[in-house]
Amino acid sequence: MDRFRIGLLLLLTCCATGYAQDFGQFEKREYRKGSSVLPYRILFPQNYDRQQKYPLVVMLHGAGERGIDNEKQLMYGAKLFLSTEARMDYPAIVIFPQCPEDSYWSAVSVDRSKQPYGLDFSYESPIAEPLRLVVDLIRYLQRTERVDRQRIYVTGLSMGGMGTFELAYRFPKLVAAALPICGGGDALKYDARVKKIPFWIFHGDADAVVGVEESRAMVERLRSIGVSVKYTEYPGVNHNSWDNAFAEPDFLKWTFEKRRRQ
């Protein structure tokens, strides 16, 4: 084997090892309720101290990361919470649940023949089973881990942004802050129940999958009912606005300074 091929093999091996070592800090777990199973990964603070309480961050992935491998959901966002800044300055319990391939976090019908996709949200429908399991998991962790109930944060991208909006709507007393990225929701359903939740909403104005109008409609509705909304729209950015959102210098600071309002 020539030197080039040996060097390339070593480089790939090192990269793979680094990836495994980093994401390996997220423990693999499953939450079971009856016949339902929710795979999830969980990251604990360094030097986890059961005499203290910690914020809980819930990260909901997009449609492309659905499955049962308990791996793909870490593709976007995990590196942010493994960063030195996050680990040192914002110790928290962080969970990445995984939605099954044939479902969604949100009560939504998707028409993929259109561009951007046609989205029909129906919050009058029963809660989607994967989102119900996420809420059950949050409550389980409240009982079994050192979770600060006043500091539970929900974020997500694309399908996960939709789930973020809906979780905040259905369970407003659970959420201290919501950060939906390139998502959308059943805007006209939002009322005073979510008034105490601060939102930071992100979207690219060139999104060809989930149209920017989805977030714009949510911003307009939330502001009309007195909700504190920070909105960041990225000119020329397509669907991958999560890259921009996770790179925001104040993403962590803005999130972790929030406490649930009584």
C-alpha cells in the first residue's frame, strides 16, 4: 500500500474515531411505555452532581434523521452541546429523541409534490405518538434526574421545528423557552396559553422545503397575542438554516438565561 493510501486510511480512521468519541458522550437509551418505544440519546453535564439541578434541553431532529438506529438524530445540533462553551458555561442535561420513520413530531399532513412542501397543520387532531412519548420522557426525567423544572428548553429543526411549536402550544407550562428552526405550526390556534413562553424563531428566506411564510405567520400570530418573539431570517439561505442558527453567538446565552414564568 502506497504512502498516500496509508495516510488517507489513517485520516479516515482518526476522523471516525473522533466522531465516535464525541458523540459517544451521549448515552444511548430507550424510553418505553406500553408497547411504544422511543430511542433517545442523553448527555449529562460534566461532573454531574445529584445535589444540584440542571436545565433540560430537548432537541427534535428533522425528517431525514427519523429511524430506530438511535444515531442519525445527532447529525445536527449535537456538536453545539458538546462544545467547550456549552460544557463549561452552560451545564445541562440534553436529550435527542428519535422519531420513527413512518411518523412526524407534529400533527401535520405534508404534500411533497409542491415546492416548498404543502403543510396542513391540525392541532385539533390527537397529539402525534412520538411527541406524546417525548413529553412522557421529559416527565420521567423530571422524576429520575436532577432536572430544574423552571428551565426546560425545546428546540428543533424542520420537522423538529414544527414539533417545537406544537409542544409549546400543547404543554405551555412545561416550556421555559422555544427555539424552532425552519418550522411552522397551526398559527391561528395560538392564544394566551403560550403568552409566557419566549420564542426565538429562525428561517432562511430561500427555503425550498418549508417555506419561510410558515415562520413569518407564526411570528405575526405570536406577536399579535403579546408573546415575546425574537425572529432571525437569513437572506438567501435555503432549508439548512440550522447551520446559521446553531452558529448564532447568543444561541446558548439567550436560551439558558430563560426561566419559566409563573
